Amino acid sequence: MEGPTVTKVGDDSAPGGVRWCCDGSVFCPRSDETVVFGPGSIKQGHATVEYIATAELEAASDALARLLAGDVG
């Protein structure tokens, strides 16, 4: 996987598929690259008892704040 954001963050994982969907597919026609980001595990998402651990929510919030501030890599 290549691109300015992926390169800056340093992720060298290969593209792949998953057995769930999100709104990212709506944005794909508008961009060559789409990133899906969020706290928690898909195992807890959209389940009968859906939850996000507070620590995971805080970590995601911190990561987004760093990304928006340009403080990644």
C-alpha cells in the first residue's frame, strides 16, 4: 500500500478484504485511497451489546488529534 498518508504513518501492510462494511465505500468513488479508522473492535460493533472501551476511545481521539495537527510519523 502506498500513498502520502500511509507513507507518513509508516504502515506497510498489504491491502485486503474484510467481512463487514462501513461508510468508507461511499467515499471510494471520490478518491483513489480510502482509510477506515475508528476505536474498538468490529467484534463488539453492531452487536446486540455494542460497546467501546474508554481507553480505546481516548486512544482514537488522541490519534486523530495528532493526525489533524500533522504530528505523525
